[in-house]
Amino acid sequence: MARHHSSNIRPADDDDALREAIAALRAGQLVGMPTETVYGLAADATNGEAVARIYAAKGRPSFNPLIAHVADLEAAERLVLFDPVSRRLAEAFWPGPLTLVLPKRAGAGVSDLATAGLDTLAVRMPSHPAAHALLKAFGRPVAAPSANRSGHVSATTAAHVAEDLGSAVAIVLDAGPSHVGVESTIVAATPAGLALLRAGGLPREAIGAVAGMPLAIVDLTDPEAPTAPGQLASHYAPGAMVRLDVEEVFPGEALLAFGLELPRHAENAAVTINLSERGDLIEAAARLFSALRELDGKAATIAVAPIPTTGLGEAIVDRLRRAAAPRP
Ligand code: TXA
Ligand code: MG
């Protein structure tokens, strides 16, 4: 018998457990969600702080965009814009192990942290009945990466989730081993056609057959594949210059502050956003991408106050370093 590291593993077919899982999601807590591919570490995708807790629990050194899980096609339609081919793929393969990356709708309501600031959103409709029941009853999109700590193999049983994440999850719904056992296949609709971003539980041949011949499947893992640079950029980069660890703010800069202690001459800033006055890294992560978007365009340079590199600070600073890196 598997050794349970916490007592929060509950049978997925128990109505009380389902109700507790929904209450946990509503409260911004994390839930271990069984899906047909792997177990997901689920949070309310519309709640930035809940999403920040995912990254904190996984110990991710950077913010990868997350997949929004939905119960049905209508819920997906509220989040993203389908082109005809993507719609055909959704109709053919949902519910199931296919994730579609599509343009995010204005007002989708998904936290900027879940998309890592991108204008696209990855959506998926799992086929597992326990996932479906949870998503249907919760009624909001659920962000869920694989429920393992960063760098570990994906979790395919409730015990794996508990071992890796322990008390970070309020409850793990146990539905036995995930039967697909590998993550979903990720396909992005791009102006150049369909791009396979990740091989997974749905074979590419099946996707190609439904998509039809005119659409080439670009495999980004193939170094020979012709890809347009920047087209699939998986990171939001601000247009403004980004200056890190500033001790002093120069006139006209936008200031991204953290905590109560401001850099010298903070009054020079044309505009200031404080990621968290109380110095809370979860709150700061939840605000990071929307703050960058808001400051971008208001000044030529964004001056960033020092941010601790402990906990989620590591991912926040990693993201800011990338934003500050010289661009081609
Ligand atoms: O089977 C699965 O897909 C599982 C279960 C829980 O649903 N989830 C999963 O999530 O594997 P995760 O976070 O481990 O992997 C999601 C991948 C990441 O590599 C991320 O970069 C990519 O999806 N992704 C998410 N949003 C994207 C976007 N807007 N553009 C490009 N890639 C995106
Ligand atoms: Mg993963």
C-alpha cells in the first residue's frame, strides 16, 4: 500500500470530497485533480494569488504559462477565439488529451500570471469524469500544471501528488492511476498553420488527419523545421527597457516597487506600481504581469526595486531578468 504523507487524499467519487474540493478552489487553495493524462495541481485561474500558490508549491524557478481546464466547449468559447480548424480539432478530440493554444478573448478573466502575460491561452477539456465533475460544479476555468514538484516526473497517482506537494494541497481527489500517463498534446494555431508545441497523449497523426492536408504541422522540436522567429514566443516582453535592482530612480522612469522601502528619489518616477506594499511575494507574483503591462508604454524605462530571491521571488526575478535582457 502506498504510504500517504498527508491525510488529505480523498476518493474522487465521494460527494463530500467533491464539495470540499470546490470550496477549496473558491477559497483560492490548491486541489490535486485527477485527469486522464496526469494529475493536475489545480487552482482558480481567475484568482492571481491562487495561481501564484501553484508556482510556489511546485518550486518553479520561472513562470511558465499554464493550461486553463474547462468542462465544456461553451466554457472554452468564453476564454479564447476559435478559428475553423481549431474548432474542428476541439470537436473531434475533446474531451481528451489535446490542449489548444488560441488567442485569448478580451475579458476572459484569466489571471495574467496564468498566461505569463501572453495574449494567447492554452485550453483543454479533460475527459476524466472526476475532472469533469469538478470543473462543471466549480464553473470557472481551472489552471493546472502537472502536480509534481519542478524537475520531478509527473504525478500519475494521488499518492505521488501527496508525496511531492504534501500540505500545499488542501485536498487530493483520488481516482486511481491516470490511464494515459503522459501529458496532453499541445497544438498552437498560428498564422503559418498548426504548430505542435508538445508531443503528448494524442498522436500527431490523428491531429493531422482531422486538420486536413493544407495545414502543415510545424514541430518545434525539429531543428530543421522552418519557424518564424518570435511567432511562438512563449514569453511576454515589455517594449520598455527594464532596469533591475535600482537604488535610485531617474526622472521620468516608471517605478516597479516592492515593500515599504522605496529606492532613492522615488518621487522622480512618472508612475509607480507597488507589487506588494506588505512585501508578500505571493501577492507580488499575482500582480507582476499586469503591472508590467500597465507600466509599459508609460515610460521608456521601467526601474525595478530590489526583490528578494527567496520563495516565489526567484521566479519573479527570473522573469524580470528576461524582460531586462537585450533584445534582437
Ligand atoms: O496533460 C496535461 O496537459 C496536464 C494536465 C494536468 O492537464 N497539464 C500540464 O501542464 O502538463 P504543464 O503546466 O505541466 O504544461 C503546460 C505546458 C507548458 O510547457 C507551457 O509552456 C505550455 O503548456 N503553455 C501553456 N500556455 C501556453 C501558451 N499560451 N503558449 C505556449 N505554450 C503554452
Ligand atoms: Mg509539467
